[in-house]
Amino acid sequence: QVQLVESGGGLVQAGGSLRVSCAASGRAFSNYAMGWFRQAPGKEREFVAAISRGGGSTSYADSVKGRFTISRDNAKNTVYLQMNSLKPEDTAVYYCAADLNYSGYVRSAYDYWGQGTQVTVSS
């Protein structure tokens, strides 16, 4: 059992930056690869970024590559998503998820999900 709580969402202007965080509790955080997904109204939840257990490997969706950075601090049981050069199309609820493997973009591979945090990018 792992509990995930996202925070840091909010309203930001296009071109701005925002960092969302996900705090984990329950089992050893370092046992899990972590991912970020997002879902806009009327759309399917889509992969954003993933990071391996030790933080040595990362992957990104093409739409955010070069703009977003995923990182983790296992001592703090927290994973982060730094979002730069934000665009209106980045507007979505952002969810973090935990995975015993490093499965990247596959939603069904993730075992635990947070409640989401809203990110809104204005034009």
C-alpha cells in the first residue's frame, strides 16, 4: 500500500514555470519507479514523464521533452515535475503514480495513483 499526494498546481501564464510535487508514504519509496500523467477535460489520461527507482533513468512524452524535468529525492519520499515554458495545451490535472517496475508510458503498469493537482496555463 502506497499513498501519493500531489501538490504545487496552480494558475500560470504561458511561458512561465511551475513545479509540482508528489509525496509518498506507506512502503519504501525507493522500491518504486514513479511517473507523471495528465488528463485534460474530455481527453484520456496521457503519459508525461517517468523516473527509475534510483533516479538514474528518465523518459518523457514528446510533447514535453526539453521543457519538463522529472526528479526524485528518495530521502524525502518525493518526486517532482519541473515544468518550464508552459503552454496552454499543458493545462490538465496532473497525477503521480508508483510502479514496482520501470514501465514508462504504460498506464496499466502503475499500481498506485495520487488524487491529482490542477495546472492551468493561461494564454
